[in-house]
Amino acid sequence: MPTSGANRSSHDRLQRENRMQSGWWLLPGVLLGGGCWAVLLSQALTLI
């Protein structure tokens, strides 16, 4: 019984770390995407 509880707690911790890592990967992606959109918009405005 105690082993299953320990496994569950470690599993929860792993899930939390995975979620944090995915969040850290998502942030730069959003920033890069926003930067690309800003550059494209500025270039389109200069062309108009």
C-alpha cells in the first residue's frame, strides 16, 4: 500500500514538471510568433 502512494506522488510530481516544461517551451514560441507577426505587419504597412 505505501509503495503505491509513493508512486502516485512521484507520478504527480513528474506530471507537474512536464507541464512546466511545456509551458516554458510555449512561452518562447508565442513570443517568436508575435515577433514574426509584428515584422510582417510592419512590412505590409510600409508596402501600402
